[in-house]
Amino acid sequence: MTWVKVCGLRRASDIAVATAAGADAIGLVLADSPRRVEPDLARRLAAGSELPVYLVLVGARPSEALDLAGYIGAAGIQPHGERAAHTAAAAVKAGLAVLRPVRVGPMLLGPEGVAGEVPSDQIPLLDRHHPDLEGGTGLRIDPEWIPDMDREWVLAGGLGPDNIREAVMALHPWGVDASSGLESSPGTKDPALIEAFVERAKKT
């Protein structure tokens, strides 16, 4: 059964919807974004969540990421930016789970595949490359850009209730992650879209 993360949540009511629908984890964005939450709000949301919480960070130093995870009570992090490798390694050493973003595009296929540089103790999260954005592009990945993966990995990028079944059946990811495709407006989640996405991902 597909592992499902609902990202960019800002309201306890949306976390409750994701939980009831059967999601496996939620993501809280602590970077510049319409979905950004401040650490104090993130801590309150995490305290009320039955699901593991992942913090989406951009450019965070290892010490900063660990301090935030400890303060908020997060189970894991999703580090973007030039410090991602060091921050991810520190998080694993501290006992946190790591979703390691990998930006995918037609010219970014290295000799070891799209996730060849991600250590085995981290789970690659594949998202569409964008020249100006670290993540949360809302753009889909062309299936031809992803070779067969012999490890657990998470698909992100432009996913929603209308295309999740097609994506899972075509690419067979271990997990999926959605954010902007579950919104009625930037930063505002639609409970019906959350519920439909989780249920369809789980039943595919």
C-alpha cells in the first residue's frame, strides 16, 4: 500500500482530515512559501497530530534543523538547498527520518540515476526541477525521467486527486507527497481534495 504524506498544512482541522482519510505523515513548511508556518504554530500543530511530522526546510544548517525538530517535536525533516546533504546526515545521526529532495529533469540524470547520491539511510523524494524554486513547484515529472528504482522513494510534484492513480500505476513509487494540488487557493487546503487524494492513493 502506498505511503502518503500531505504537505503544507497550516490548520489542525486539515490534519484531522488527513488523519481520518488514512495518511501516513504530514509536512509543515518552515521556509518562504504561501504554506509557511512559524515554529510556535508548527509546535502546536505537531502536538495535536497523531501522524509523524516532517519539517520542510530550505537552507537550514544542521544545528538549526535539529533545534527546530526538537522544539516542534518532528519525526523527520525534508531539507532543501545547498546544505541539504550535511543537514540530512546530521538528522539521521540524531535519529530523525529524512526525506531527501531530488530535483528531476531531462538533463539531470546522472550515471547512478536520479537518486544515486542519496544515502541508503535517507528516502529520496523526487520533485520536478525548477530554475528558481527549491521545491513545491506544482509541476509533474515526466515518467521517462525516472528509471527503475531499486529502493524506496517518494514521488512529488503536481499530484492531486485527478492524477494520483495514473501516477502510482505508471511509476510504482513507495510513497507520494502532495501539497499545492490539494488547495482551493495558495496555502489554503481543501478538505475534500485531501480526503480524495489520500483515499485514491491508498486504493491504487
